[in-house]
Amino acid sequence: MTRLINSATLAALESDSFNIATLVQIDFSSVLRITDWGRSVSVLSNTWNSSANFIGIGDVTESAELRVNDLSLTLSGVEQTYVSIFLSNNYIDIPIKVYRAILNDADALVGDAILIFDGILTGYQIQDDETGSKITVQMASHWKDFEKENGRRTNHNSQQLYFAGDEGFEFAPKSIKDLKWGRK
């Protein structure tokens, strides 16, 4: 994909020394904006809070073919703030954006921030062990639902989601596999 990158940003990237910050925005009901930069910064008319719990982000890949691009973000779960946010919010299909910004030594943006990922949150995992805790957030491009089949399944578990206690599909898997519908 062709990108137009601000000339000041390009000049900074071509220099021998530059500072790069990753900015992540998750659009929960109360928008979460965090950065891996050592201090909070003001970029794109918003404040991005520095977080020591921002462990890392996966590699962004792009291709010319139509496919689902995905990315993962890792946060420390030792501080319960992020665990609480994910457990108390409806997280499926929440918009998420990842930017890279070139900052000068005064933490001011050089040129424009570059949008490197624009997608939706697809899930998260909380992993705890004796030495710590981490949250891995999965995100995917808007193409993730391209081949999704909508509708209900004719099985017991699907029936329970909509009509708890109804046993109408309890024996559905044991019924005849090849039912002929309609006329011959």
C-alpha cells in the first residue's frame, strides 16, 4: 500500500539518530491510549500515557493479496489495571489502532504519526505464573469476518444460548446424518 509520509518524518528517519514511539489506542467506552515511550506524550490531539506495563507488540506485515492481517500486543498483568479493564469491558470487535511516531528530544512529534495497524480486537489471554502475569491482546484487520457464516447452529449448545433449558436439540448429533429435504 502506498503511504504518504510527511517530509519532516522522512528527514528524521534518514538521520543518524531519532526517537520512535509506539502508540496504541483501544476504543473501549473509556478510550485507552498507551505508549511504550518513557514519558506521556501529546500526539494526534490526544495524550498517550506512558506505561511500564507495555511489554511489546508483534511485527506488522502487509501484502498485496487479500488476507487477514493480525497483530498481538503484550502487556504486563502485574498491575491489575489492565486486567480489570479487559475483564470489565465488552472487548470483541472493539476498534484498535497502532501508530509509530518520531519524537524529538523534547518529546514533540516530528512530522506526522504513521498509522501502521487499524483493526479490531479479537481476544485476549491472561497468563499467570510464579514470576509474573501478562496479557496478550489479539487484533485482526477488518477482513477477519470476511468468510464468517452468520446464523445459528442446530446443536444443543447453540440452542442453550438462545433458549436455556430447551432440550430440543439434545440428540441432534445422533439423528440421521443425511436428511433429504424437499421433493425429488
